[in-house]
Amino acid sequence: LYVRRLIRLTDMETSGNSHKKQKLSNAPENWGMQRATNVTYQAHHVSRNKRGQAVGTRGGFRGCTVWLTGLSGAGKTTVSMALEEHLVCHGIPCYTLDGDNIRQGLNKNLGFSPEDREENIRRIAEVAKLFADAGLVCIASFISPYSRDRLNARKIHEAAGLPFFEVFVDAPLDVCEQRDVKGLYKRARAGEIRGFTGIDSEYEKPEAPELVLKTDSCSVNECIQQLLDLLQERDIVPVDASYEVKELYVPENKLDLAKADAETLPAIEIGKVDMQWVQVLAEGWATPLNGFMREREYLQCLHFDCLLDEWYGSNGGVINMSVPVVLPVSGADKERLDGCTAVALVYDSRRVAILRNPEFYEHRKEERCARQWGTTCKDHPYIKMVMESGDWLVGGDLQVLDRIYWNDGLDAYRLTPTELKQKFKEMNADAVFAFQLRNPVHNGHALLMQDTQRRLIERGYRRPVLLLHPLGGWTKDDDVPLAWRMRQHAAVLEDGVLDPSSTIVAIFPSPMMYAGPTEVQWHCRARMVAGANFYIVGRDPAGMPHPDTGKDLYEPAHGAKVLTMAPGLISLEIVPFKVAAYNKVKKAMDFYDPKNHEDYDFISGTRMRRMAREGQNPPEGFMAPKAWTVLKEYYKSLEKA
């Protein structure tokens, strides 16, 4: 084989055209000629349908190959890796075969002569066929400049009865040269690289590809959507594979009729916390719920931390839903309204929503608290509210009449999941990492966020965006109020601790339940609905001291551990916390190094609040100066009150 190739290379060099594809015979022996003898194909005992049931989190066989072809610098790798991430995050098993990666292993013995290029593509086509036969969406990202080689790759799949989609990643040569991420075009123009496709070696454009991606005019997200449309059209990817936000606001063209209907209906008076849950549902944070939980949904949530019914579709019918989204009512309301086909919800003397086809069921409070919080301590602030609430729960389909505003000067920060997704798109975000908090931001938090951004960039993301997302619903009395926290967060950005150009500050409308690892799943999946694909989890998330003993109610590390195991969070990657403390030598917050324990000062939240109350300043580098000033002002305001 080596001698034969050497002879052919010599013939080509003497012809004076060493980089033009030679016309090869269509005879089968020229495309992967069978040289091995005494081999017999062994049929698999597992059918493709059976394999499809076991691979990934969705039923059905989805094996196929998406073949991306185009010039170097056209965007093949960027698109392929983004498509792989999207599909895997939505339960579709997928793997990318990238040209540079393959040439470092399987094809490391091949160069860039026409014959080696041919063999390179033949091997890849065979490997891609195996991946597809295993039930994966195989994305092959290769220049693959010759039409005949791509055609033979298609024939390999067709002979095996597997779908093959040729996708031309089309960017003009001048655009590819401007990008030139690896500096290869510059070297080719200088004569340092010979046989470089597009410069002195021909690229044969596909004549009838399944899809053309114009990467000079389309963003990565737009290219991914075009690919998803193709795969959905060919029944490879189910239509529900994207996490669509389900808002429960009445459409504009039906609003007048709904408002008139609401005025005629019997009513239930709801409180402020109930109204916050109405906002959570209306804006789609609890997607795919249609309203307050019915008993079936409530039981699934309470016992499994998930919604399991297959009509929810996404993630194979398993949706993480760890906290009950319920509406308590009194026995009197239940007796008065049982049998009604619809009721109006009234807040602050206004009819704000309609609950259709209401279903009443018993509010077993002690059981709920034992399962949701792991305790029935009546001095726990949210448990206290549960115990004092109605003896019945009412679920049903919710129709919210108007956008919910609180008129507290902060409504501009209350962005819905749909609005956040649009913001991420406008910022050209290729990764969104979310940080949930209910406390002021100190430089230890900032260090974790900065470190996450750095690691994402090292992984190849070009525009990671931080969603700084403070909880804006009810919190216990000794927490810093939302308005003061928002001022403090603004000061952190103003002091340059976080980069305003890559940060979105918004308010998450949910009440705080202080339910530890159970609640942190809710916080995480709500950000997933809003488009985040990375979630930073800190120490003791959603925790608090036990009201009786003062010790941690939940083990501080369990929140992060639970998130890494929780079902239904497949489209998110958890970024676990690192222990940060004040480094007295560096005069800055730093990741804790036990080898130099004496260098660190662990400043607790209690100590921080005491310093702020007493008007003291923390050690230099603990918190942005302007942000600390806001905190001191808050505690001074308490003294005046």
C-alpha cells in the first residue's frame, strides 16, 4: 500500500499539479477495497428500536449522521459543538467527530494528499455509521473538499439504512481568511503550507445538500435553529426537544372577554405570597404547569420531586418540580365554590386571574412540611405560614389577566424567561451561567462568578453571560430587603467587581421557602427555563439555621450534591461552589488552600452583618467599597426606624 501510494504521488508530482484531485475510477475497489479475508459480519441481537429505548432520556431510535462540510474557518466546529451541546442538553444522544480531533488519533497516519484525504473521509464515514447505528446523532465536521468522497460517505449510510444529511457550511473565502483562527490561511498565502483547501487546492461545493448555512450572515444560534428545523422535519429530533416557556397570560385578542367573564365569577381573596406564585406561573417559570397544581401533580411533586406524566413531553416526560406550587383556601371557600367551573382570584381588590375547572383537595399540612422541609418545626418562617393557611388546596388552569407589576421602582428588573432569552440572544451569548442569591454580594461570590466565566472561556465559549438573579419574592424578616439588595448589586457592578457588559441583573419573582436541597432544585430548574445552561451553586443553598438549635438545618454541601444527581435538569451543568475566604496576605477573597490555613479569615454572614450594623469597615478586598456603604446605610435605617 505504501509503495502504491508513493508511485501515485510521484506520478502526480511529475504532472505538475500536485494538489488537484485526480479523476479516480468509480470502481468499488477504489473506495475502501476489502483486503481482509476470512471475516464474517456478525448481526446484532439488539434491534435499533430496542437500542433507541435505552439510549438517552427519550424513547425512539434517532441514529443519523449530520455531515458538515466547508472551508477551514467557515464555522463547522463552532456549529457542530453548539449543536451537540443543544441536543445532549435536551436528552438526544449525540457525538461530534471533528477533523482536527480525528487526525490526532484514528487518522494520525494520514496526510493531506488526495489519496489520504480520500482515506480520511472513508474512515470517518464508517465510524459515523457505527455511531448512527448505535442510536446517536453523529455530527461529522470535516472540510471534505471532494464531492465524490462525500457521495461515498452518503452511500455507506444508505447501504446501512441510516439517514445522512449533508450540510454545506458556506462562508466566502475572504471571510474565512479574515477569521483565520489558526493562522493557516496566512501561512498558506506565504507558501509555508502547500495543498491548502481554497488557496492552492480545490474545494468542490455540494450541488444538492440538505441544508446550506450562511455563517457570514447568520449567528450560531440561528444556524442551530436551522439544523433543528431540518432534524425535526426528518423526525430525528422531536418538536418538543426545546424547553418552550409556557406563559399563562390571556392573549391580547381575548383579554376584554376574559376580564368581563372575571367580573361575573365567584371570587377567592389571595394574599401577597399567593400573588407572587401567580406571577411565577404567569411568566412561565414553572413551565409546563398550566396553573396551580391539581392533586395528581401535587402528589408527584411531593413524593418524587418530579412531574412524570408523559403529556408534558420534554425530557421524556420527567420534569424536575421539587416544590409544590399550590393555592391554599379555607374550608368555607371550598364549600362555597365546590362545583363551580371557574373562579376569579382577587388581590388588593382587583380581579387578577381566572382559575378554570378548579379541583379541591385536602391540604395535609404536616405531611407536606415533613416532606418538603424535612421538619415540621412551627417556628420555621415558611412552615409557620403553611400551618396558618387554609385546610384545602385548589388547583386548576390559570388565566392571568394583566402583566403583574409591584410599582416599587424595580419592575424594570423583573424580566420574564422569554424576555431573558431575548436579552441573551441580543448579547450573542453562547453560554449563560446563573447565580441565585438572596443576600448581598461580597467578593467571595464575585470570585466564584469570575472563575466560572474564566473556565467557560477556556472551554471554548466566546461570549459567556452572567445572569445575576436575586430572589425577589417573600423572604424572612431578618433578610436584607430586595430594594436594598438591588442597590448593593448595582454598586458591585459600578465598582467593576463584575463586568456590566457581560452581566444581566434581573429579579426572580419566587418566594423564598428555606427548604434547602429540595428548594435549590426549584431555583435551578427555573433558570433552566429562562435559558441558562450553567448554574452556580453555593454553600448551604436555600438553607437557614434551625429555629430551635441554631445549627444548620441542612448539611451545607448537600445542595450542590443533590443538584448533580437531580432528574430532569439535563440541559443544565452544575458549577459546584469552591470554599472562598478572606486571604489576609493577598488582602482579597481567595479560594481556600488548607496548606496555608493561617492566611485565611472566614468572615461569616453574622459577623458581616454585625460589622455593618456597627458602622465598621470590613478588611480591604472583602467587598466593593460602594457596595459596603449601601449595606451600612441599610442597617443605619433600621436604627432610625
